[in-house]
Amino acid sequence: GQQLNQSPQSMFIQEGEDVSMNCTSSSIFNTWLWYKQDPGEGPVLLIALYKAGELTSNGRLTAQFGITRKDSFLNISASIPSDVGIYFCAGQLGTGTASKLTFGTGTRLQVTL
Amino acid sequence: DAGVTQSPTHLIKTRGQQVTLRCSPKSGHDTVSWYQQALGQGPQFIFQYYEEEERQRGNFPDRFSGHQFPNYSSELNVNALLLGDSALYLCASSRDRFQYTGELFFGEGSRLTVL
């Protein structure tokens, strides 16, 4: 099945640094979402974006819905050790009964002290 | 308020066997979706149940089937297991009226190993 392309695949950063990751798709989505998955857990929603060009923040997290509706970006400022985990983007077409989510391949974040 | 609960958490099966996984949605939720997450990959949509009917289906063979009960809980059944079915199976619940918000609440998953 289709998976969205995320980059980077993994990153090691130092505590306090800012992090940027992105997600691209070959098709358009009407909703973009970012989820985080910790080891042994299911994904948890971080941010949802509903309009092309929209910039949304949730604490230290900021995400943008690309103007072409084929990409999205997530930034984490001043990283802390609990930011460790796998970050997944997800797109939703959101028309008719098409409410399923298409997930990306994930970006694994590791934070060193 | 209990979140999404799944059982069993881990199980091992052999090729050709059948497996049933169970999910109880978060309180107040009426829609259940199932996702398969292979190692190192993102979750892949299997199907979604609402009002005890399969409403959407992803690109999975008929060996994968499901059911939703009147109390909104759900089962995922996989027949004739293949080695490639080894994965974490995630159940996600939501409220139908919010189906276009993309907000899903996931359980911790059932880790299936097929030998």
C-alpha cells in the first residue's frame, strides 16, 4: 500500500537543539496530521492541519500544511529527552467515506544529553 | 476513562493457522479502524467498521476479515497465516461525527509473530 515519504529517516540531536522533518506525497490530501509513537505504544496525535498553507503550533511543536497539499513539515524547538520516539506524518483525503489515514515511513528521533 | 484496549498483546502462530485479535474502543467512540504496522514501517490501513459494517477497506486480501459488535468492540481475523503477516496490529477508535478530523486513538497493539 501507499506510504508517504518522510525525511530524514532518523536523526540524533543534542538536547536543546531544534529539529525539522518533512513529509511528501505524490497525491493530494485535505488533512495532514503528525503522530508520535513511543516504544511499545500506539501512535498519539500531536498536531492536525486542515487548510493548505496553515501553520499550527502545539507547545514546542510547529507544523505546516504545504501549499500544494502534497507535503507537510514538523519542527520541534528546544528538544528534550522525552521527544525521543518515532514521528509519523499522515494524510487524509476526507471525502465521502475516505476517512482512512495514509501514514509515512517515519522519522526516528534520538536526543542525547 | 479507559482508552483503547487490545488483546492479546503478543502471540505466536505458525503458517497456515488462523488468528483473532480483539479491540475495545475508547468510551464514547463508535468507529473502529485496524492498521498493520510491519517492523520499521508506518501503519497501513486494513479496514474500518462503523455500525457493525465494514465501511472502508485497504489493500489487504480477503484472508483479513473483521467484525464489529453492538457494543462497538471489534475483532480482526486473519486466516491462512503467512510469514509476511508478522506485524504489530493496531486498533484505533474514533467518533464518526469527527471522522474527517483525522484524530484516531490507538491501542498499544497486538504483536503477531508467524513462524
